Amino acid sequence: MWCLLIPVIFCGKLHVYYETKAGLYLMLWWHDLCVRHTWIGILYIIVILALGFKFWWRRKKLTDSVKRFYDSEEYSSKYVIKVFPGELSSFCTGCIRPVIVIPESISSDEAGVVIKHEETHIMLGHLWILLAYDIFRVLLWPNVFLHICVSFLKRDLEDICDTVTIQRSGIDACDYGETILGCARNMMQTRKKLGCEGGMSFAWDDSYTILKKRLERIVARKVYNPKILTIGVVTIMILVVASVGIIKANSYKRINNLGIISSICYTGNNQKIYADTDKTVVVDFDEDYIYVDGKALLEQYPEAKEADGWFYISSGGYYKIPGIGGGGGWAEINAKEIHDGIIKLGNHTDMDIWDRIIMWL
């Protein structure tokens, strides 16, 4: 079910906004509001930066705290194991360099269980999932459901980890449940000391009712078939990728090239702007030059044959929905320099690196 968030990221509403009266009214209303009150957009960006800094700072503080713990000499794992000198509920943290933290007072039997549990979290990519979710809710912070659902996501990840750990390690379900209860007693103290929200804890800090349901699911756990599970995961991934592909195929283009469409303005007749949509005047252009048919240009502006003035010709460019555009180039020529035949004019392109970044985005 959580995989449905992936295609939702790509599933916009521009067709609804631009192709229905209600959607167009809403879009124009919101656009007009943001234009008249620029503080709305600024506030949106400020909150993104503030939330992003908050999550980064919280993870940095946790990482710095973990670095100060000493390495375990008694327990081994393919991941680094740190020992906390006091009471604490075990947890893992760090996407690139995962670390498992266990309390100094933990018994050997409990340590074996919690280390396998945290190894499963890391192996299944749960730390990366939490990081991606945090980024997702920072960018879309006005959606309150994303913030509410953090606890539900962690509960599901814990349930998955419990099932996989018990089956892969052959741990007795009752012993596993007793270990959870023992670690849960120290959870509140763990939160206050370190702030482990950026990691995965062995006993998720939740209400008694939720912990009770978790223990009930552990006791009622059924053995799963790894082959069927693999087939199910592959099927879901194929469906997710296919749904994203279908959405993209039916969406507006990211960049719409204006092509050869050109606009011509003459200083001797400022009231007239000629849009050359059929390549009559501007026959072609490239990054360096714009090629103009001089005879066709004078046919559109006969008053320029015996006059002195300047032609300004723009060509190319792109537009994006909603309402973003630019690019292209422009050229200029004095009316006295126009002659029959193709005239090659220097193309002044004002695209810099920032324009190209905006175009790519």
C-alpha cells in the first residue's frame, strides 16, 4: 500500500486545471493570489528550508552522539555496533554507514535478538525509506496527512522487520516478544536522551495499545514463503513502474519547443507585430544565426522600403506549463540593409546556465 505513494508523486492535476472550468478558475485564482501576495511563495520556501534544516540537524545530533559511544568488543556484526553506557532501547541509524546502538546493560540473549532485528532493518532498506519519506514531507509540507502518517509507516516497517527477523533467525516468538517488552521500558528515556526519530528503534515509542497489537501479531505470525514473497514484490514493482510510465505518457510535455515561430517588430510601425508562423520571413535559425528572407520581410512591411528604421526579430524558445517560458534568440537589422534573398543575421541567445537549469527542471 505504501508503494502507492510513488506514482502519486508523478500524478499531477494539470489536465484537471487546464481542461475544466472549475480547475481553470481554481488555478487562475491561486496564481493571481500568489502574484499579488509574493509572501505566500516566500513563506512556502522558508518553511521547506526550516523543516529541512530541522530534520538535518536532528540527524546530525544523533550521528554526533553515536560517534562518542565506544565500539562493542563482545558482540559482532557486519555493521558497526556501538554501546551506550546506560539504559536505552536499541536502535539503528545512518543510511550510508549504518550503526547499531545497544545499551551496556543488555543481556547476551537480548543482544542477539536486537542485533538481528536491527540488521534486518538495515538490510531491508528501512533507513533509506524513512529518509525518502522525510524529504517527501519536507517538500510537500502543507499536506498534514504526510506528517500524521509517519507513525503508521514506522509501525508497518516494525511489523515487517519482526516477521522477517523471526523467520530468518529462527527465534522463538515468545522470547522475541519478551525482549520487545524489556526494551520498550527504556524507550521514553531513549527519546529524551538522544532523539532517535531519524533511526529505527527495536521498540517503537508508541501507545500501550499499539505495542499490545504488535505483540499479538508476533504470537499469531505465520511462516511466509520467500519465493511467493519475491514474486509479489517483483509484481508490485512492475505495476508501480508501469503506472508511472502511463502517467508520464498521458501528461503534458515537460518542455514544449516553439520551433520556428517568430515575431517581428519594426520601429517605423510600432503598432504592428508580425507573427511568422508559416516560415515566410524567418526561414530557419540555429544557435549562431537567424536566416531571413529579405523580399518576404519587405512585403510584410512595405513602408520600410524607403524608410530608415530597425527590425527586431525573435525566434525559437520554449514554454512549460504552468506559464514558464523563455529561451530562443533575437536579431536586428536596419531597413536600409535589407535586400532580396536570404539574409544571415547574428542570433543573440540570452540563455545562461540558470536559464538552462530552469528549462531542465
